[in-house]
Amino acid sequence: MDEQPQAELSVLEKELSSLKLEENRASQNPRAPLKEHKAMIFCTLGMFIIDDIYFPPPTPAALNVLGGAGTYAAFGARLFSPPPKSESVGWIVDAGSDFPDEIRRTIETWETGCVLRQSRERLTTRGWNSYAGNLRAFKYLTPKLRLDQDSLPDTHLFARVFHLICSPKRCMELVENIERRRVQIDPTAARPLFVWEPVPDFCTPEELSNTREAVEHIDVFSPNHDELARLWGVQATDAATGEVDFAWVSLASQYFYSFGLQYGKGGAVVVRAGKIGCCITGEGQQRWLPAYHGTRPEITGAGRVVDPTGAGNAFLGALAVSLARESSMPVFRQLEVAATWGTIAASFAIEQVGVPNLEKSNFDALKETWNGESADSRVDCYMRILETYEQPV
């Protein structure tokens, strides 16, 4: 791929500016169903989990950490949805008898469309995490409670975009059942977008055919580069150098794109590649975008990455809410903007253990920061990174 022309970068910068938080007209999206539903823009079916995280000595353990794929996806969508738009960010939290008050207070400060279902008859889903170098071990400490179409109140059922994280077969079931329930309630309801994040355990050669079939039912397919490679039983990263095989990832992305996803004229494949960035494929075009941290530390600051947990989920939450908002941009340009939002969300997610810290201005209710920075200011920094970024393939 050639270096991104300065003219195109200028256009992208202008279009990002047009989607500034205070000026976004998401509430006017004509794709919304009947007004009485008061639908969410975004809804994740990812789970809420409270994590206990154990690091190698002498680092102390972090307990009662707000986590889970649904939580991070909701954060990503919330980052670009300040109040009152925050109320259109839908997610579900199943709170057991052991649900900590401090986590409840944190959730409340986000001012989202969170449905907190309290039950005194069960424990909150909890996870045990252990880190050793770059390896992470995980197991559930209490029974998990998965979400499906029957978990959703009408406000969430009629969201404009859904974030799914599941196996291929479950993905197809969720899409079919969500669409069926929507039509049963409102036959005039428009079809929503579906952003699918496959789970690692089902990224195997045995699941390749199921994955191909699932891709035909959704709008955005987004594995990370290792998950994508495991579908063929190969490696996308050189074991000796740690280098990502850009050409292979690009080719594999085009392969899945050829199966005709729903979004726009042919859907989109967005491969997340960690510190390398992401590869976006859509409308017959393809482009790599760099990660925020590590690419230009003289712009973004060095040594800010603490824990990569949840970065991919946050990326997709921001990407999904961007795609759900009405835009006059060409499909691929809108995808570039959405991936930029995703990149910014991921950058905040990895700067601490757990979710980023939200702070609100005492003088301006519309001004808020996460980890001391606004989403807009970080987008501006990212535009400077793109000025000198060269396409790797």
C-alpha cells in the first residue's frame, strides 16, 4: 500500500472534526425505530465481570476490579458519548449479593443506559486472573451468566448497533433471534448493525467454515491478528522477531471480506493487531492505522501502557457507536473514522488496571476527561501521528 496522501489525511481530519462530541447529531439518525422505544444507539451483549488480578511479586494483587468484555465495550462507546448521549449506551450488569458499592458508584458516574439487575440469590460473576510475563491465565470463580435477546428490555433490543463476543454458531443465533424479536414488536423497525468479536477458543481450523458462515450474517468482523491466524492453524507473528506479517493479515482480511458482510456495500473486516494498530478492509479498500501508544512517543508520551486487558473490547465499543451514527461520508471514510475512535478508546483502556478514570468539570457539565485527557484532544494528537505514518504493505 502507498503512503496515505496528505490530501486524504486532511479530509479525514475534517470529517473527524465534524463528529466532535458536542456537535454530533446522533439523536437525529433516521435509522432509529419508532420513537416510543427510546432505543439505545449501542448495546453490548458482552458480560460484566469483577476481576481479581494477581501479578508476579512484589506487585500486589488488584481485587474487585471492574471488568468483562461488556464493561470495556460500554466504556469505548461511552468515551465518545458524553451526557446526555451517554444514556444511549446500553449494557447489562448482573449484580449479585456480593456486589461492591464502589463499583456501583463508578457505573453510576458514567450515566449510561446500564440495566443493573440485582439478585440476592446469586453471586456476581467473578474472574481470577494471573499474569506471568506476557501470559495471562483466567478462570471463573463464580458461575457466569450469559446474555441473549431475552435479556434485553425494548430500549436495548432496538439499539442501532450490537456488539457480540461469542462463538460463530452463537453469533448466528443471536443475530437471528434479535432480528426476530424486533420484528415481532415493531414490524417497521430497521435492521441494526452487528459487530462481531470472535472468542479465542473458537478461532481454530475446525471452526473456519462456521466462521465464514457467521460472517455472512453480520456487518463488522473483528478478530485480532493472532485469532485470525489460528483459524488456519498458522502464526501471524514471527516467533523469533515478534514482527507481524502484515501481508498475510491483509490477505486474510480480504478473504473474509469476500464473503459479503452486511454493512454498506460489503461489510467490513477490522483486524486488531495490538501495539501495531489495526487493518481495516471495506468497500473494496484496505488501510492500516497505527496504534496510539508507542508509534510516536514524543507526541503521546512514553511508558503509559500498564495493562492491555480490555483494549480490543473498548476499541469495538467506540467503533460500533461511530458506525451507528448518521454520516454523509463514504462508507470507507466512515470506517476510517470509526477505527480512529476505536484506537483512541483502546489507548485509554490500557493505561491502568481496570477501566479509565472519569473526571467531570465543576464549571462545565459537558467537559469531561478520562485519565486527565479528553477524547477530542487525543484525537488531535492522533492526527499528528497519521501525518507521518507510512503504510506497512
